[in-house]
Amino acid sequence: MAPVTAAGEEMHALVERLYPLCRSITGDGVRATLEIVGEYLPLRVHEVPTGTQVLDWTVPQEWNIRDAYIADSAGHRVVDFAASSLHVLGYSVPVSATMPLAELRAHLHTLPDHPSWVPYRTSYYRPEWGFCLSQEALDALPEGRYEVRIDSTLADGHLTYAEHVVPGQVSDEVIVSCHVCHPSLANDNLAGIAVATFLARALAQRTPYYTYRFLFAPGTIGAITWLARNAERVDRVKHGLVLACAGDRGELTYKRSRRGDAEIDRVMRHVLAASGRPHRVNEFTPYGYDERQFCSPGFDLGVGSLSRTPYAGYPEYHTSADDLDFVSPEAMADTLAVCREAFAVLDRNRRYVNLSPYGEPQLGRRGLYDSLGGRSDAKEAQMAMLWVLSLSDGEHALLDVAERAGLPFDTVAAAADALHGAGLVKA
């Protein structure tokens, strides 16, 4: 894993700022989150009204919450939203009542297998109310009557999402997506938001080949809304990556696109293997994060997903144990580094045509052999030039060359640059 960097510490600090906010698929928590991200990146924020048809879905009513608690007969709050936003079932309808514990139990959610943890639960599309608490807290409640209060609103409003664009040399796009709908869960998905934010800042320090579009949106309904509103221009999206669970200490995991052999799939596999990092490459399944929306058969975009331990692959997933201590600056720095390495390959992975295809051109006459003098990798660099010339037929990209030749991509790309400068190949 990469050492702690300044970026890793800054990303962890961003996660810490975002952690207390109560987020959902709509509402002021999303806006507050985007306002903080907007301090790091200029964002274009979109507000889509309740009732808007987006593909087969409809933008729901907006949910906001001010306070919620369960209080005992003495008025002591035994469950308190102010202590953690996880304590309330997401999208709970308002309630104000007094009831016996036996009746209240039907609205309480716990994790008996992890009695000290609080679960994360939601009810987005079915009117319901409830509280989440630890099994230990529930077991400590005596029989009796309890005051139950959820001060929330469900009303016509908006679904909010934001975009940040890093302009490239071409209008073809790479989309980088993360979801902003989870409350106090540090790995899922505040680490993804932080890595996406700092990746955008890193890309802006150079002029990338592709245009990079960063999407900060609520899960599922946010990606569906973006696709519905951009259906006529979605063909510009040539590659994509969904970032989630980006900060835990597990090994990196890449999930292929639905196509399975999209360019981003090959790039990520190559970069992870070449890096020597412990990693896994998983096949696509239509379950997970928003890669399944971008990869739905009508769009069939080349979008994969990068995480560390995948969703539901660690006990802390969707619980209060996914806290600030669960994510590390080192892990987020490592995830960021892999993204930067992958996009550097993606940006340079172009096809070339040999302009002197009849026999091997005389490289020495053009000073290309002389340029290798004194290099420790002179033989490797020479072989890269010969391989680039051999496979520059307009059909093979540089990644094809690197994989077939068994050479580092950077070496192959440098050879292509030298040959291009000598007028022997063209992109």
C-alpha cells in the first residue's frame, strides 16, 4: 500500500467533515455535502423536481429531518438522532406518539450478530418509520411506554446532484461516478467522494487527452436521472469508473463492465497487475453500485467499478462500525494513485499507423538508437520501438503492444512518442 501522503491526510480530513451529515437520496444533507465538495472543486449543481419521469423511475418527494428520538417515561432519550444519523430509518415519515415497548419493537432494527453496532436501513419508496439501534441498547430497555418522535418532512422538492468537468484535448468523455446518499458511513461512500474529489484536482493539473466528467449523485436514482437527462449525448462516454468503498485497508478490487472486455477493463487489469499490488478482478454482476445503471443493455457503456473490499464484503458494511477509524489515509492515497495510473494509461492508449511499413526503417539514421545510449533499459526500449513499428497497423493500441510484447506500458508509450517525433508513425 502507498505511504501516507499529504493527499491521503487531506482526503481523510474531508471524510471527517462529511461524516456527521445526514444524507439520503434527496434533501438538504445532499446539498450540504455538495457545498463542502464545492470548496475543493467548482461544481455545477442540478435540481430535478419531484415527479419528473426519469427512464422507468420517477423522482420521489424530498425528505428532510430535523430531529428524532425515543424517550423513556423519565424523558431520557434512549435513542437519539442527534448522536448519529444512522439511528433513524432513512426516509421515515413523521411520527409523534407514545406506545408500549411491545408495539415499538416492530419499528426497531438491530444487528444481533454484532450487538454493539447500529445498522443502516432505509425505506425510500414505501411509507414507513423506524429507528436503528444496537442490540445491546435494545436489550437494556425495560418494559414500559415510550415517547416516539420523528420530526421529518416528505414533500415535493428536488433530487440534487452535481457535476465537475475537467476539459480534455477531445470531447470524448470518461465518467467518474460516486454516490452521495449515505449518511454516517465513512467507507461507503465518503471515501469514494474524497478520492473522486482529489482525482479531479490531480487531473486538472495537466491537460488530459479525454474530457473527465465527475458525477456526485445519489445511488441508483441519481445515475438513472443523469442518464435520462443525458441520453442524447451519452455516446460521448467512452470509458467510466464508479468509485465506492475506497478507503478500507483491504486489497483493491476491480469489477469489470458488463462487456467484460471494455478498454477500461483491460487498463485496470494491466495497471493492477503491473503495480504488484495485491488485488482482485471480479466479473460483472447486475448488482452493486451505479455501474449497473451505466452498463444496462440499452446504454451498455464501458464502465467498471473500483473499490477496496467490495460492498457487503466486510462485516462493517452498512453499520456504525464503518466509521472514521475504519478508513485510512494510506488506503485512500493508494486508491487515488491507482486511479491516476489507470487514467494515465487510458489517456495514452492510442492506435498508431506505421508510415514506413515496408521493411524495418533505419532507426540509427534518425538518431533513435543514439537516444538510448547510457540507458539502463536500452535493450527494452529498443524492443519497444520495434514492437510499436510492427503493430502500428491502425488496429492495435499501445496496450495491445505492451501486453503482447510483455513490456511496461510506459516504455511502449515512450517508444511511440519517439517514433512519432521522428515521423515514423502517426496516431
